[in-house]
Amino acid sequence: MIFAIQIQSYRNISSKDLILQIKDALIEEGVIIGFNLAREFIRILPPLNISDKEISYFKEKIVSVLDSIKEIVLQ
């Protein structure tokens, strides 16, 4: 199972900078993701035996990180 989220540049912030900010923030939260700067996406590769609790944890962390990035971008 693999998921990808495409990240696009916004205003004066490049997609590369956004991806790196998202990656760094998720690592601080204990979530490891893959990314491809050339193709502008982040990869989510959960194990096949992921639990509902782990899915909820990831969802909470990704929403939190994206909300915090959004606040920075919209300033």
C-alpha cells in the first residue's frame, strides 16, 4: 500500500521548501515519510498490518502539521 500527496508551490514558497517543512515537522512528531523533490510529492508507506490506532495517530499528526504549514504560508 502506498499513498502520495502532491505538493505545489504557493505564492513565493517553492514546492521543495514546503515538502522539506512538512517532512521536518512530521519527523519532530515521530512520523517518517518519503519524498521526491523532483516530482513534488510526499510518500506515505504504511505497513500492511497497520492498526486503527496507528492510522488515527498519523491522521492527527498530518492534519496538525499541514494546518501549521498553512498558517505560515498564508501570512
